[in-house]
Amino acid sequence: MCSGQPHPDEGHPPPLEAVPVPWKSTVSCKNHRESSVGEETQGEEGPAATQLDVSRLRSSSMEIREKGSEFLKEELHKAQKELKLKDEECERLSKVREQLERELEELTASLFEEAHKMVREANMKQAASEKQLKEARGKVDTTLFAEFQAWRESPTLDKTSPFLERVYREDVSPCLDFTMQELSALVRAAVEDNTLTIEPVASQTLPTVKVAAVEYGSTNTCALSGLSRTCRHRIRLGDSESHYYISPSSRARITAVCNFFTYIRYIQQGLVRQDAEPMFWEITRLRKEMSLAKLGFFPQEA
């Protein structure tokens, strides 16, 4: 059986085998030498270059630090300057505020003093006026009260007594002094005789419109003043069947006088059981009512 490998012939020597021999390229050696030289040169120049770089870094760092320091100094100086200006402004504003507060306090004190002075002067004037009024009223009241006391001792409706003569002159006559003089005299006499009657007008007879013409006995014209007014009342004198329509103002004036005469008749008849002073003040009130009615002040229901 044959094998796949040849066998040497018998009698012949075996063939020689190649033996590997180590070798080096000349180019490789040359590069190695240049690299060695370069490393030696680099080894000599490396520390100097590094020292130069460090020096440059130190120089740049110093420069940056100096510039940063100068910038910070400038900013600090600027901030200090602004702060100083603000302090000065605050101080100025504080002085202005203090000045305003002082002026306000002075003004307030001045106004208070002036107001107090005005109130004091007003009170003094009022006190003086009240004193003068009281003195004048005291004199008048004393005279009127004396006249009333004299009349009360012997009450009469005679107008010749000082008391009634004054009341007639100051209150009764002016209050019953109407435009229509003839009718006014008849009304005054009826009041004195206590024969005057006042009665309301029926609502259905009241006018719906006013007319300017003067018509005696008309519900839209006052018989005493002659003015065009809505007349809600009418008067009758004594036993006469004639009626005279009167305005609310005329009715108020007649009513005020009638109230006065009614009260003095009660005194005359002994129906008023009071001391002289309360009687006098009631008569004074009734006289005031006559004066107000004469001036046109009267209750709306009148």
C-alpha cells in the first residue's frame, strides 16, 4: 500500500532542509537610529519648552488678575459713588421731610389757635348779645307782665286797658287787616262779639279750575284778600245767611285771633285756674301765633 508521501530511495542520502537565519533590514536600522537621535534631542528640549509654557501661563494669569482687579476696583468705586449720592439724596429728603413736618406742626398750631380765638370771640359776642337780649326782653316782659297782672285783677274786654290796647295794636289789628277793608271791619266786630262762624266747604263744591276774576262768594276767590285761591272754608257773620269763602291763609289769621279771644274770655269767666305767670306765657304763645299767621306761616291743614 502506497502512502501519500514520497519515501527516499534507498541508497541515496536525504535532501538538505533550509535553516532560517535571522536578519535585519538596513532601512529599519536607519529609522531606529534616527528615532533614537530624535528622542535624545526631544529629551534635551522638553524641559525648556515646558518651563516657557508655564511662564506664559503665569504671565497671562497675572494679566487677567490685574485686569479683573482693576475692573472690580472701578465697579467698587462706581458703587461707592452711587451709594454716596443716594445717601446725600436720602439726607436731603430727610431734611425736607423734617422741614415739612415742622411747617405742618406750626400751621396746625396756628390754625388751632386761630379757630380757638374765633370760637372764643364768637362765644363772647353771643354771650354779650344774649345778655343784651335778655336785658331788653326782661324790660319788655316786665312791662307786659305788669300790664297783664293789672288786667287780670279786673279782667275785661274793654280795649281801653293798657294790656288789651297793646295786644290790639301789635297783634289783633294787623292780623285782621285784609285787602277788603269793609268786610275786614265786619269780621273784626264779629270776632270781638264771638258771633263769627267758620265752616268747611263741601268737597263737591270745590272748583276744578281757577279763574282770575274776583267774585265774592265764589269758591275760587278769597272774599277777604280778593286773590284767586282755592277756598276750602267759608265764614258767616252773626245771624246773616250770607257766606264768604276764604283762603287757607285768611282762615289761619282769623283762627289765631279767635283763639286769643277765647282764652281771655275763659280768664274773664274764671275758668282758667292758674297762677299769673303760666297765664302770661300762654297769652304770649297765642300772640306769637297771631304774628306768624300774619306773616303767612300756618299749618297746611288750615
